[in-house]
Amino acid sequence: MRFYIPKLLLATALPRQTAPQDKFGGLPWGLPPERWPICAGCGGYQSLLAQLGSDVQHFDLGPGSSGLLIFQCENGRGCATFNPESGCNAVLFLAPGEEGSWFTPSPNDNLSIVPEARIVGWVESEDRITPAEAEAFMSHEAFFDLDEDLVESVSPVTRMGSVPAWIQSPQRPEGTGWRFMFQLDCEYVLSSDPQGVGVLEAMNFGDSGRGYLFLRTAGSHPEGRFLWQCS
């Protein structure tokens, strides 16, 4: 199956953002301030994890959305950010024409801002997963019957497409019609870094965790759920 790995650069090494751009962390671009999500667990504002525009080749959200944003609570109060139904994380969609031409200002001075890395390109690749095996990666029963070498061959890095590299076992949001879209590792692997960091721990997904984005696009408006697992 085909998948895409983002080429990342820290925002501090790039010119100031002046237009929509795929990225992780930082402040949202063009999100109406009244839509900034609040954590159902602690009542604090959530932090941006990722902002991705709709793209026919990599990330087609259909005509009902120009892009999405993934948030989770980073307030350090033990909120259940790993649970897609907890209200401690959020997936928001921007309708065509809704996106503004500005950074959305932080809603308060106490917001924890995830280090910002921008996606400056995508590297296309393929693995040896067949469509039938892809279905098995979503089933508790079938997953553990898969060849161990095949399971271990799935790339654990941040990437779009193919199947999840589960840390624990298959997990889907509640309901039907969800499809896996994106995997987000807790670390940035930078394509180039003048400061020599190379790898930067950025996301709070527990102990060496990994996040997973699922979409449901059967209706007139897309829906999204985010969850994460750790070792």
C-alpha cells in the first residue's frame, strides 16, 4: 500500500508563516477563535497537534472541508487524551472559505504550545501490505493471526496512509465507517536542522507513544477521531 512521510523543518528555521501550510504544533492558522476546543476533563484550552489541508493526492477530505486540525489537552491534569470519545482531544474541520488569513491568537497566557514543525514536502513510499491484510490490521482477532514479520515491517514513523503501526492492539473509534488516515509519532524527525537536534520529542503521548487519526466521510460533512497508544 502507498503511504507518504512528511519532510519536516522547525518553524524557527523558516520564514514566518503567511498562508495556510501543513504543520505540527504551534498556533492554528485561520481558525475562528470561537471554535478553539476546550477539554471536557479539566475545562482548559486544548493545544494544537497538527493542521493539515485537504489534498487530492495525500489527504482528500472531499468538498465539505478545506482542512482539519487536531488538538489535545496539554494542561498536565491527567486528562484522558488517549480516548477518542473523552472530549480531551478534538478533530476540527474548516469549511471551504472559512479559513482566515491569520494566526489564531492563543486564548490565554497559560496555553502549552507544542513545538512547531512545518511540512515542506512528502516522500512517497510503498509497503507490502495487501488490501486483505489491511483489513486484518483493524481486527482484534485477525491482527494476531498476521505474520509477525509483516506486522513488524510496518513503519512506525509519522506518515499518511497504509495501516497503523499499533503499539498495543487494533483500536477503532465507536461506530462504523471509520478509516485510518494518519499516524503521528511523539517525535519529530527533522529533514534538516542547523541546530543539530535531528530528532525532537514534541507530542505528549505517554511513554514513546503514537497517535492515530480516523476519518468518516460518508455524510455531507467529514468527521474525525483521534486516539493514541503508548508502551
